[in-house]
Amino acid sequence: MAAPAQNLRINGDRLWDSLMEMAKIGPGVAGGNNRQTLTDEDAEGRALFQKWCEDAGCSMGLDQMGNMFARREGTDPDALPVYVGSHLDTQPTGGKYDGVLGVLGGLEIIRTLNDLGIKTKHPIVATNWTNEEGTRYAPAMLSSGVFAGMHTQDWAYDREDAEGKKFGDELKRIGWRGEEEVGARKMRAFFELHIEQGPILEAEGKDIGVVTHGQGLSWTQITVTGKDAHTGSTPMPMRKNAGLAMARILEKVDEIAWSHAPHAVGAAGHIEVFPNSRNVIPGKAVFTVDFRSPELQVIKDMENRLRVAAEDIVDNMGLQIEFEKVGGFDPVKFDEGCVAAVRDAAERMGYSHTDIISGAGHDACWINRVAPTAMVMCPCVDGLSHNEAEEISKEWAAAGADVLFHAVVETAEIVE
Ligand code: HGY
Ligand code: MN
Ligand code: MN
């Protein structure tokens, strides 16, 4: 396939302005965003994305999981489209770029092709995947997972948030539940631009991450049950302190992850104690252990050791424990042809680049199971993400979108 002329570039100012405009929707309290999935803010962001796509001449498709597909026609309507996108939903204390850069980077490709009057044989579809973050509704990458056949739609619709609101009901409430069958669309390829969310690219002074693999993820929700009691009048030997058991288990999580240094990681970001009153010994603790590694057998080892250690801790304390696997996917190897398109694009345009394994999970990790897939990464300041202080430079955003443009347009085949 003929590569685009190396001087073709996206409009970095327009991309940046769109990022800043989208960031006004669902503002956080410290300069980032709180645009959680299926909230009114999510609906507002979707509407703005749809308006921009329609202004760029796209037709918008919407499936039964709320996944959005803005299609720019190709010269061959029967040719499989090239999809490009990410997610608009954010963490509760999220940044302005996680996910959003990939969705608006896809739109910027379409806007640039329109500016240049370039036609492609294959249609190009800019995509927004519903509920990538998995915060309000576990697991992460829920809708791309349904699209890839990893979850049933009924199971996804039944997922409940902390207030007991079901995913399917909330999707309908915000008015973004489409009619299209999920997963019916066939793709020539899928590309995702994303900030690294780690320190490697910035530390190595590289503009572009050529993502060859994604590390695997395991989320285990643990419920420890002890007994509520008075923190003052209950003698120490009589206590059944679920909060203490959780603390001892989390110490083990850290120890297990460190035992597989340097690539494995482990922590718990979701932690609840009940009744969470200052003078009541917690009778219940509910928390989710997040283990990750590029190697599947390491993930399995960490899961197994966690279960043995946690059962030992609660047995010694006379408490009960339950485990529930609430999310996970195996390590991913992206499509070599698509990865080469990304690497060659960076090379052609003279952007410094390095191969990298994604530390975070992405929709691309699931879509890779149903279509040739690759990712482009750009650095982020101090490697910080899932924090309102997440920051990138306009130059990094433009470089990432330039490489995305070249990889997508080469795959969609320019028609002279
Ligand atoms: O959890 C993840 O890796 C992604 O940010 N949802
Ligand atoms: Mn993301
Ligand atoms: Mn994220």
C-alpha cells in the first residue's frame, strides 16, 4: 500500500482546541475531568463529538452498548472500514487526555482528509467505546469487550454501580442506547492513539511509543467479613477486625507483585470498609486487587498466591472471605502489520520512537481479538495519569496524531 507523502500532517492547533473544548464538559475540581460513563456529562460529551463528526460530513452509527461510529465514506463502499478511536469517559479524578486524545485524534484524521480533499478506498470510522474506564461499572473496557465477544450484552446490562443503578438502564436514560447489533461491524483494522500513562517515553526523550504488546490484567474483588463492635470497650482478643485483615492482605499484594519485579505490578484502588464509622471496628471490608504483568503465568501465580495468603490471614483471625473475579484479560500481542505501519509512519516523519508494552489496558486490547489492531502512544508529563494533573504537550499530541494519520490513511489506501 502506498504511504501518504511524508509531509502530510494533521492540524495540531485544531486538535488541541478540540481537546480543550471537550475538557470543559464534566470538569473535575483540580483542572482535570470527572466525565464518568453514562452520566449526563458523558451524554453531553457524546453529543459534542457527534456534532463535530456530522460537521465533518460523517454519518453516525450507534450500537446497543452505546458505542459510537462516525463513518467517512471511501470510494469503495463495500471495502472493510479502517476504525480509529478510543473512549470519552473518564475516571472520577481523571485527566483531559486519557481516551479523549484517541477519539479526537480519529476525528482530526477525518478533518484533515477533508481539508486536503484526499479520498481513500476504504471508509474510515472514528469510534468512541462506552465505559472503557470500568470505574462506575466494572470491568474496564466493558463495551469493546462485548463487541469482541468477551462478555454477553445481557451480563453487561446487568452490571450495577455503587448506587445499584444498572448499566442498561443508565445507557437508556441518557439516550445513547442504539439499535445496532454489537459486534456486527467488521473491520479492516483498528488503530488507537493513547497517552502512555507511564514514564518511559518522556524519560527516554521519545515522541512516539510503538505499542507491540499490552500487559494482561486481573481484578479480584475480595469481601472480608468479621464483626462490627465498639472500638473502645471491645478487648483486643475479642475483635474480628475486617479492616485489619484487609490491611494484612494488601501488604501481601505488594510483596507478591515485588517478587515478580520489574514488570509485574499490584495494588488495590477500590477500598471500602463498613460501617466506616470512627468508633466501630469494621465488620466488613470490600476491595479490588489489581494485578498486571506482560506474562500470563506471572498473573496466574500472583492470583494463586494472593488467594492462599488471604485465606491464611482470615483463618488465623477467625474471619470469612469471598473472592470474585470482576475483570481481566490476557497479555496482548498486537498485529505485526499494523504495528509496522505505525513504526514506519514515525520513521517516515522523523519522529523519535521506541517499541513499548502498554502498562494500561485499552479498548484496543479487546478489539485485537476481532481485527488487526495496533496502538500509537505519546508521552505524558511525569508519566502521570488517572490524576487531574495529567498533562501532555500540544507537540506530543500532534506527533501522535500525525503518526496515527499516516498509519490509518496508509491502511485505508489513498485513491489518487
Ligand atoms: O485500567 C486500565 O488500565 C484502563 O485505564 N482502564
Ligand atoms: Mn484510557
Ligand atoms: Mn484510564
